Amino acid sequence: METQAGSLEHRNIVIIGAGFAGIGLAIKLREAGFDDLVILERADDLGGTWQANTYPGCACDVPSQLYSYSFAPNPNWSRTYGRQREILEYLRSVANRNDIAGRIRYGAEVVQATWDESESIWRVHTADGLLTADFVISATGVFSDAKYPSLPGLETFQGKSFHSLHWDHEHDLTGERVAVIGTGASAVQFVPEIQPQVAALTLFQRSAPWIVPRMDRTTTALERSLLRRVPAVGKAIRGGYYTLIEGFGLIGFVDNRFRHPYELLGKMQLRRQISDPGLRRKLTPDYMIGCKRAIFSDAYLPALDQDNVEVVTTGIAEVRAHSIVTRDGIEHPIDTIIYGTGFESVPGAFERFTGRDGITAAEVYAKRPQSYLGAALAGFPNFFCTLGPFGAAGNQSAIFMIESQVAYIVDALRTMRERGVQRVEVRPEVQEAFLDEMEQRSRSTVWLTGGCQSYYTTADGHNAGLYPNWSFEYRCRTSRFDIDSYEVSA
């Protein structure tokens, strides 16, 4: 409960992050009778990645009917793939309908959250001050902190530069010479949007992404009316998309020979949309599909086939005041640099969680990506998280995995309440056995054997945290809280 004015505020549950995970957690915790909670959000609005990313063309790469809560279906999606503003409005509406918006404290960035062993509580330091909590749940997501390249001379550049996560909407790109560094999912979305506007676009590509057809379209009024009137239709569509995306696991962790039909689809897309054979060679991936994130797009390749676009595959040697020089000695005049280089693999929030031994979650991850079921971490009592290491899937919607973890965490707190347990911490040997299982199952996956480097893997070639099994198997494992895997005390 919140204490009286002038004394230290204490909450039963502190949730960090007001994106899909944080909002879903708050809804389900309140349904289970846990009402003494607060969501700490560093931004000035809810939405997580969908509030932060506002670059042109920002949209989901999972169909909207699947990229939404199962308990809050939306029959009114305007497109097959939801765009940023529509997804953000969906989250706002769900939060408002479930009386969650008032539980969010904005501008409350967590500076440090430390477990106090002597009092068995968490001390959470925010920009606004200190509060304590019985439980801390991290719902910060995995795409929360921008990753920038390390390039010689970058600090000498005198033009404009920004990351796609921090898009400068006040800066007019019209008629400019623009460099895009990186070819991740964000770049694939914003490049077609800015290409008609700029004078010249130079795309610096380290490795070509696999591009497969997106087949996005506007939904009709008749479709939306049917989904409102017959909810079973929406469930059937959701199930169909779930099955289709789950099938990517055949490539990921069953047998990489299943990749051939998908690669054929990507090669056909490339041949159909790129007319120049030389450019087509540059844009042909040299690794197995699935080794890194395949991207759905029908607009990216045609944008690269325009006269004002150059794809550069030679590495960058240095950045100068008004240009970028590649290793072949060619100088490319540039007015603006846009980084499409993705996100840090370890969320910055991990550096701010300190467990009972004085070690941060980031330090634990640096030794070896680890957690138990992506939801708990040995050495961190009364701490849970969503999409932790080995709690994310490469072959399913993040929302499906989040809902599985939400159910597990809510059942954990419910079980503790019923049994009179005050403290819980996953047993180190249980976590170690889980990690050994993950490593064994990962050895033959396309992520490790597909011939590429990505955020799917660590620098030393291990699985960085993808769950190497079917998402429905994961849901079964997290359907109930396995209290015997934890050290508990009253």
C-alpha cells in the first residue's frame, strides 16, 4: 500500500515499463486481486516501443490479429499489419478500458533497483525519488535502447545525424544527400518512405537481409463488420496466423533443409523487384534464411532500384565533416546520416537491477545469457521479467510469449499468497539445468549454423536468448507456477 505523505512510499508490486508486457501484467494482476501496484514508465506516454518509434513507415511485422492481446481482440484493424499510431491507440484503449492508465507513473525512469537482503524488499530509485516494493517485475522489452555503430571520425561529422529510434521529425530531408547505415527491420520500413523525398540516398549495407513478400492490404468495412459481429472469425484468423508463423520453427530448430521453400520465395521476390543484375547480386544474402531476422516487405527492394539510390557494400573506413569514406577510398558526400542499426541486445534496464550478491542483471548476462524460462533469475529474489533470456521466440509473435509469462508470473504471486510465502527465488541448479537444455537444443539451430552474425547470437557464438523450441511447448511449461523449482520462505 502507499504510505502517508512524508514517509517512504511502499508498494506490493512495482512494474517497470508501460508497453504490451507492463499493461498486460497490470490487467491480469488486478483481475487476480493484486491491486497495490504501480507501473513506472520513463517516457511521457504508454506504449513502449510503439510510443518510442515514430519513424516514417513504422509498422508491425506480425499480422495485427496476432499482434494483440488474446483477451482484448480488435476487430477494427485498418490493415493486415498494424502501423505505429494504430497499435499505440489500441494499447491506450485497452489500458483505459481496464482502468490501468491511472496506475502508470510517467517520467519515472528507474535509476537503480536494489534488493535489500536485510529487510527482504526492493529499493527502487527513480528520477522522482525512492520507493520500496515487495516484488519488482521488469517489463522493459528487448528493443528499448538504440545501438550506434563505432566508426572512426563519427564525432567530426557536421551534418545532421539521428537513430531511427529517435527520429528527428523537425529535420527536412527534402533534397538532401542522405546516408542510411544498417539494413535491419526499421531501415527496411523507412527507406521506401524517404527515398522519393531525398536527392540521393546512399545505403551502407554490411549484409543483405532476406526479404520475403509482405502482402499487406487495407481491410474492408465488410471484413471489420464481420469480425465485430462474429468474434469466432477473428479467433480463426488469429489461429491461422499463429500456425503460419509457428511454422518458421521448422527452419530455426528442426532442420535447416526446410529453409529452401522460404529462400526460393525470397529469391523470386528479388528477381521480380530488382531489374539490375549487379544490384541483385549485392542484395542477395550469403547466409541461410532464418540465421538472422527475415523481413517482410513489398516496398524496400523497389525503392533500392531507383536512380537516386546507391547500395554500398564496401565497409566504412571513416566519417568526415561532410562525407563518408569507404575502404576502397571512395568519398560519399553526405548531408544527413540515419542509423538503422537496431537495438542493444541487453536492455539498458538490466544494468539497473542489482541482486542479493551486489551483482547487476547485466553483469550476469555478460557471463552467459541466462534466466529461468525468461521470467526469473537466480540471485534476484522476488524478481520477475518478461521476454528475458530464452523467453523470446524467433518463430512466434512476442505477444504470445508475453501472455505466457504474464500467466506464469500471476500464478506465482497467487500461489505465494495462498501458501503464505513472502520470498521466492529460483534455485540455481534449476536454472542451470534449464540453460543446459537450451544450449543443447541450440547447437544445431540455423541461428548458430546458418553462416551469419546477428543479435540472435553472442560474440562467442552461443544462443543469445531465443527459445529453441515450439511456442506451444513453452506455453505448457509456463501454464502453472512450479514452486518446487524455487527457494521459498515465509
